[in-house]
Amino acid sequence: QKEVEQDPGPLSVPEGAIVSLNCTYSNSAFQYFMWYRQYSRKGPELLMYTYSSGNKEDGRFTAQVDKSSKYISLFIRDSQPSDSATYLCAIGTNAGKSTFGDGTTLTVKP
Amino acid sequence: KAGVTQTPRYLIKTRGQQVTLSCSPISGHRSVSWYQQTPGQGLQFLFEYFSETQRNKGNFPGRFSGRQFSNSRSEMNVSTLELGDSALYLCASRAQENIQYFGAGTRLSVL
């Protein structure tokens, strides 16, 4: 079993929709929770990170962490065609190890 | 502050050759990690260097090696290239917190 499981997708939504991207993890030692966005043929770009359970909001993006359920989500409100990309969740420990999900490819249609 | 810089951006090699990729981390970041990304396997961790020492290593053959210099710049070397080594190679740097920042990657094609 993988340490981090990400909803595989692909996901296709109309412009303006609310998007939910989800990951589960198995190791309680994980303390850092990150979301990256990767456009085609580019490196992953850090979108958001958090250390604690609860919600963290940044513009149209909200990262949600539930440590008791070992579940993290990224919500995108009012999705735009420019949000079309692959989204990677990443979870890390204090020891410096990060484990990445396999990514969910999102297409937002105008 | 400049981001993570990887060179070259693109490489074409033939089987059996060797290749060296370079990564300059964000200024002040002492940790550099390397990843291989392929469509079928996702992001696979290669190794991490911190203060010129390899601290973590993924499950890759010995043909994959790396090093880090005193200025935190890092190089990755792949010897005896195989077709399956074709991938996007990503470098990421971080400060003390476990938040990694990636470069644009080097796309390696092995013919």
C-alpha cells in the first residue's frame, strides 16, 4: 500500500465549478501537508502548505487537513481554464522526507 | 530571490552514454533533492543532499549518483543510459522546514 493515495482523475469540469482534489495517507508521523500545481512540461509549483488540521485559504484555493482521518483536500472555487493542470499532494515529516501523490489532472472547460 | 535553476533544460542522449545534470538551489537552502518523473510512475525520489552529504536515497540502481558542492549546488549523474531513463528530472531545494521548491526540470530523452 502506498503511503499517499491520491484520487487519480482525470477530472473535467466547466468553468466556474467548485473542484475538490483529495488525498489520503497512512503514516501518522506526517506533519507537513502541501499542494503543488504542475503545468504540462513544467516543474511543480508550490500552491499551499499547512502544518495543522483545519482549513487554510488563499484566494480561490482552500487546503483542508483532517489528521484524525488522515485525509487532505484542495478546493478550488470559481475554477478557471488557467487552473487546468496536474495537482500533486505532498506530505512530509520533520526528518525531511516528502512523499508525493501520483497527481490528479484537472481540465476546466470554458 | 531567484528560484531553483536547473540546466540544461533539454538533453538528448543515446543508450550507453552518461549524462550530468546541474541544479542551483534557492539562496540559503542547504538541502537539495532529486526526483525522476515519468507518466507511468509519477514522482520518484532519487536522493537528497544536505551540506555535501547524501542524507536519503531512493530505490534506484547505482547508475544514478549525485553530489553536492560547498555552495549547495548539486549535480546528478546517470551512467550507461537506458531507454527507460527517459524522463523529466526535477531538483527541489528546501530550507529547514520541509517545504520543497522545484526547478523547471531537465527533460532527458534517451534514443
